[in-house]
Amino acid sequence: MLEAVGITGLAARVYEELVETDQLSVEQVAERCGISARQAASELRTIASLGLAFRVGGRPVRYRAIAPDLAISTLIAQREEELRAARATMHQLTAVFQEASRVRHPDTHVEVVHGTANIARLGVRVHEQTQRQLRGFDRPPYSHEPGTNYRLEGSRLAVGVTYRVIYDSAALAIPGRMTDDIIPILSAGEQARTWPELPIKMLISDDQFALVPAAVTTRSIDTTFVIHRSPVLEALIGLFEAEWARATPIPGTGSPPAPDGPDPETAALLAMLAAGMTDAAIARSLSWSMRTTQRRMRQLMTDLGVTSRFQAGVAAREKGWL
């Protein structure tokens, strides 16, 4: 069992003999182990160099064992340090290998993940592994129920991870999505904007990789690309930043409104107007009747002193509500 810390075969047997006695000479070790005096002397020098025994003065020369809990624990600590160093070297070499492989084999920039369940699990790992910033284009369809990752997102926001998400109007139109999911996560710190129609669905973790659906049905995602660091990833990051710059901010309605600002429901209504949603879509999303939606729309226009939806958006921007 001592082979794991470098004490092999005959050396281990000699050490065990020393542990069982007070001290032994070379000749006594040779006799007990059934080996020559020359072999005994060599093995005693070996275990002494490993810190397992020491020479006792006098004639003949004798050796005494060092307590196993001290001697062997020291060897274990040394071996653990060697393993840590080896593991660090392995990670460094792996990173070099992967980068070199991508240069030699461009197809390794992209992995393919199949199956809705696998894609859902991958999405959870993306949240867990992101250290600095997660950027996303949010639009249907989904590999899991919308909003189910918000608890995980909240825990990542709490430790300093930045979330920037652009919501497609189709995402906002899902009944209850705005009030039950988006408004609560805004109060936790998510930065959110909206745009009528996003070009793709996407998640970008730090600047390391992106998830982009490759094949979708009307209700689920069947295949997803994992795009690693490459010119393709840089292009996707550039696409996100360009869309972010022109998208309309969704007000942080989770915090108390400013004295002259919109209440939470009005802020949600403004975000949906900015996304180009119809009255019917707004009614479904906020679980309002058409009559309530139209009444709230008229009240908003009156408060802003305008007569059209377009003017309402302009006026809301001028007042700093969007």
C-alpha cells in the first residue's frame, strides 16, 4: 500500500521491520528480511533519504524508524503537491492543444448538441459557468419553460455576473411573461432591452462561447451549435452589441418608481409599445381584457399629451421613461 507514496517492494518491508523494533543494524535487517547485507544497506539508505528513518550513532551503525504518521503524511503531502502541479500543467497543455487544434481543424470551433433535454441541461451549465457576463437574444421557441432559469440567474446576479438580454416582441407576447418573469428579474439586476424582431436566438457566455439553435420546430429546439472562440464568435458578439445599441431599454420596474416616472404596469406597457406589439398581443401578455388595454393606452397618451402610439414612444423617451 505504500507504493502510492514512492515506497516500493523491499524498501517497504525494511521500513515495516524498523517500525516493529526500536532500532536495527544492517546485519539484523539482512537477517530479518532474508537479503544480503549489501542489499540491506542500500534499502536503509533509500528509506532514510525518503525521511522514513535515521541513523543512530555508535558501532555497528543502526537505523531507527520515524513515526509513520509523521513520515508518511509528509510523503503524502509531497505527492499531493506533485499531483496539483501535474493537474495545472494538464490544464495548460489542454488549452494549448485545443487552441492549436482549432487552428489546424476549423471544424472544432463548433460543437453540435442534439435533443431538447440535452440542450436544456447545457443552458443551465452556461448560467453556472459564466463568470463575468452573459448576453442573450431571447425569442421563442424554448428548450424549457420560459422563466425557469430565473432563480439560477438571480443567484448569478447576486455574485456579480452581469446579464444583458434583448427580448423579441414574440417573447414579451407570451401570457404572463412580462409580469411573472421579466419584471421580477429586472429588480434583481438584469439589464433588459426589447426589439420587434431579433435575427436569431442566442446566448453568449463571457467571450468564450455562444449557443445558437441550429434546428427548431414550432415548439422546441432540436439541435444547437456551441461556437467556441473564433472569428464566428467575434461576429456574434459584434451582432449582439449592434442590436443592443439600437434596442429600447425596458425600465427597471422592480424598484419603486420615481416621483415623475411610470408605475410598473405603465412601464411594461411602454416596453411592449416599443417592441411594436399590437393591443391584442399586449392584452394577452399582461392578462388584460381588450377594454382594459385600450383604456390604459388612452390614459397613457393623455398623460404624455400625444395622439398616436408613435408619438407616445417619442414622448416617453424624451421624459426618460424608456
